[in-house]
Amino acid sequence: MLSNDTGIIYANSGYDSLQGLAKERPIAAVPFGGRYRILDFALSSMVNSGLRTIGLVTPYHYRALLAHLGAGKDWLLERKAGGLFILPGAIHNLAGNDHTFCIKDLHHNKKYLQKDLVDNVVISRGDQIFNINYKEALEFHNDRHADVTLIYKECDNLGDPIHQRLLEMDEDQKVSNIKDKKGLDRAKSSGPHFVNMLIIRRELLLNIVEKYSSFGCIDLMDILTTNLEILKIYGSPTDSLIGSICTIRDYFHRSMDLLDLEVREKLWLGEDLIHTKIVDNPPTRYTSQAKVSNSLIASGCTIAGEVLNSIIFRGVIVERGCRIKNSIIMSKCHIHANAQTEYAILDKLVKINGGNVLKGSLNNPLVVIKRTVV
């Protein structure tokens, strides 16, 4: 069932802590899980919820996003009415920017909010790993005649730096306080964590954009916190896995989580699929010398060595005598004979010459940037 709502994904998150993986692309465009981009999870969640008009707030280096998305056909967004819209971000350099939803970006793309007379706007970030269907939250939002509905997860502690807001609610789930976790001790950091997704009335959002656009890059969440007594703000729960990508450690651990069948079932094997760009590759070829254990290996690869507890993207070649352990090898890398990697992340098109040993650690994986020859 299609929804009379629209979506906005902030795909312009910028951090300087991915050690080169996000140097020429936003975090949303970083490859993940063997065949996906991080953005695929936020985009698929909106599509699976019936949204057919989705705007993507992009940074200035958005070529990788466009190359992946095209016209949105693989996400069912290549449409005459609605579809996928690219919304250029207002600020070019986002490194170190800790805003969740910058109002200046919305003001810069105000016409997108004005073009369709929809009721609500679903907003999320594009640097998180999750699979959420917003239908129940939208029904809750409409039943309560809410101005804003904040999506939250009940847990002891979400350590991700962008999950820094705790909600206090009454018995009817009306939000009475939004607290910043910074400065709180661990014992007081449990409870409903806001997971950087919300539903807001379109007319209200336009009014906020008009009123606060002159304030610079003020955060929408700060505005809502200031106006708690005026607005009808509610909380709606989710039990989805939520994993944010802020650091290289986040990226490595969220990737390695995929080797757990329970995690894969929650993200990929339910009713709502995660869509991504379709690539026609032949099946992966395993030689008689290949040894593979507890790994995810995409199509189009040639495996002649040993692969343990690793994620191998499309088109990777692992020659004889190689040992790939606890590593992430992105598309079209070539690992020559007798080379070894452990706790390593190889970006696309990396070439490792024979006999080299690349080794990082569990909490500080070694990163080899795109097109490097070692």
C-alpha cells in the first residue's frame, strides 16, 4: 500500500574518522556487507513502508551515490509521479559536523517540501544499518494527531556517538523531555534512545524551516527540544537492530556482526528486503585448494586460498596460498599468491602483491585505501 507521505534521508554525514573510506564519498555511499551501500538500509526501509517520493540530502562529493542509485530503478523509485530526488546539501565541508538534521539543508531544498501536498515527512539519517517498516509508526502518528513522532529503541546503552538523546515520556508516550546523554553517568544512560528517525507534519516542518533558516545550521532536534511544551511530540518504539557508522571501528564491527546468522535474519531475511543495485556476475568459482569458513562471499569472485571469518565483495580474486582472516575485502581487489590479511579492510581495486602480510587489530583494523598497490 502506497503512503501519502514523503521521505528525506540525510546522506551527507561527514566524519574524518573512517581512515580514508569516506574521503571521496559520503558515509552513506561506503560499501557494506558484500554487495550493499550503507544508504541502502535507510532507502529500502522507506520504500518498504510505502513511500514513493524520497529526497536525498547529499554532500558536494555525491558522484558515488549517483553511480550507485542511478534513477532509483532497483528501489522501485523510477516513476512518473514521485521517485528519487537529489537534494544538494547547503554546506560543503561536513567533516566534524555533529548535527543530526541541519535546518539549513532543508531551507536550501524548500521546493521539495512544497511540491507535493502530503501530510507527513519521514526523516532519517543515511549512515545507519537497520531494517525498519514505518507503517506502524505512521499509524500511531496519525491516530495521536501528533506534530512529531520520534522513533526510539529501549535499551541499556547505545554507545554510538550520534545516539546521544534519551526520551522521557508519559503513559501515553507523549515526550516530556529530550535529554542529551553527554555528561550523564552510565547508570542514567539507559532507557528510550532516539535513533535518528522521525515523522513530522509537512506544514509544521515548512514553518520551522521558515522561522529558523536565518539561524544557520541549527539542528531540527534542538528546535524540537526547545518547543516541547508547544508541540505534540510522541515516541514510537522499534526493536530493529540499529548500528551507526561513525568510526572505522564502528564500520568493522557492524560488518563482522553480519557473520552472525541471527543478525542476518533480522536485517535481510524478513518480509522487508534490503534493495541494492543489481549487478550481473557469474557465480563465484572455488578451486580445489580453496578453504572457506564462516564468511560471506559475493558473486563473481575467484577463491583459491583460505578465507576465514571475512566478508568478500564482488569480483575479488584470492590466489593460492593466501590467508584472509577477519577481514573485509571490497570489490575487484586482487590478492596475489601467499599474501595474508588479518583485521584488515581493503577498499575497492586494491592489489596486494604476493607474500605481503597486512595485519591490524580487533579495535584498530588496518585500512588500505582505494586503488592502492601493496
